[in-house]
Amino acid sequence: MEDPVDPFGELGIIGMCANLVEKGNLSSPLIIYNRTQKRADDLNAKLPSGKSKIATTIEEAVSSSDIIFTCVGDDKAIFETIETALKSNVKGKLFVDCSTVHPDTTNALAKSINSKEAEFVACPVFGAPAMADAGQLICVLAGPGSQVDKVKPYTKGVMGKADIDFSDQEHGKATQLKIIGNTFILSMIETISEGHVVAEKSGLGVENLQKFIEILFPGPYVMYSKRLSSGDYHKREEPLFAATLARKDAKHALDLASASGTRMKNLEVADGHLADVEKHAGSKGDIAGIYGAVRQESGLKFEN
């Protein structure tokens, strides 16, 4: 099998590509395509010379690749990307989608790809861009076991620190877990944000709250708490994770809950605050901006 792999880049993709090049044992250069040419150019420039090359069209990228990794921002984008890709001869090729999309979308992609005699594995990932850079993502793999096995050489130990293996399960199970799992992150940010605001307004102080969080909740709680207290949630030129994408994930989760006859009230609150973030910051709104929305709601300025 030839090894050119084609990732369509979004958040964290630089780290994923760098780790594929460094640790993926590729026998040929990594082929990069992005819908925004400058992003492809910038990514290519960040990788070691001769280890990657740019394709200017989806058709060019797919025709030169045996394994095609895709990672885009939403359901519409992945449908459009795969529709274009399938216009080429894809018989025998393996598509691996890392996008966070609705499970119904994932299952529809599998049907379309399989109809062209190509293979498909769903592989959404958990982890912030820093985790992608460090090769510490958690990869969720679903699809026929023989096809999942073809993807594993590029996940644990390369792009990720661990696999959650759903071999021989419906493709949509992977994105179902990803969507539900992301609600834990949203609820965490909501909880930390509310705690910070109460600590500030009640006189406890954010620094004292931070000490408690560092001792009892090491890991992502500490990371997000520091993003809030430092003002990182509003200082970035580009969001670490856009509020618009977070709302897309929330919408999918709320849809899953409604279809199951349940509610996710924590998520409903967080989504309302994300809507406030969008109104305040527009395209620069970050998921951690939930803190700013809670501050505003409590009579404080959005920015700390």
C-alpha cells in the first residue's frame, strides 16, 4: 500500500499532520488540500521540507492518495467535500473522517462512499490543538474491523495517545460518542465560568478558587480555569475553538437528546451563553467566552 494521506485541515490539523509526517512511517509525501489555499500553503511551510506537497483540487488530492483523511468544520462542508471526492475513481480507496458531525451524517457518508466501492472509517478525535500538537488525541474508530485496522497505524502512537475502538459497529456510533462527549466539555466550561463569577462577586477571589481547582480537578479543569482568569478567552485574534462550532455540536447533542425523549438542561444553558458570545464577539467568539457571557449576565464586563 502506498502511504500518501490527504487531510482537509481545520482546528488542530497542523499537529495531526506534523505527527503523521514525523511518526507515521509514510513512504511518500503527505498530500495536503484545504479549501482555503493560504491555509494549505501555511501548513505545508510548517512541515519538514520534502515531506509534504499541496494539491490544488480535491480531485487531484484523491487521485494521488490511497488513504484520505478529512477534517472539516460542519456537516455541510463534509457532504460537499465527499460529494466532490466521489466524482473521481475511488474504488479501493479508504476514507477516514475526523470531523465532528451528526451521526446521521456519518452514516450517510458511509453509504455514499461504499456505493462507489470505497472504504470508510469514522474517526472523530477528542483533544484541543495543543493535544494534537503533542500527539495526545483520543481517536474514536468505527466501521468494519478490517478497515479500522488500516487506520490504527496512524492513530495511537502517531496522532493520538489512545484509541476507543468501535470496530464492526455502525459508523455513526463514533460521532455519537464524540457529540455526547463534547457536552461534558461544554458543561465543564459553564461550571467553571459560573464558579469564577461567584468567587469574584462574593469576595472569595478567583485566585483562591484556582487553588481548589488545581488540587481537586487537575487536567482540563485547570487549563480552562487559567484561560478564563488570564483573559485568554477574549484576547485571541482567532478562537482556540469557535463558539459557532461549539453551538453546532450543542445543536447535534440537543437533537440526539430530543430524539431520545430526554433533555440536557446544562447544555441548554451553555448554548444560551454561547449565543451571547456570538453576539458580543462574532467570528472571534471562543468556546471559553461562556465566561464573558456569565460575567455580563451578572453585571460585570464581558472582558475581565
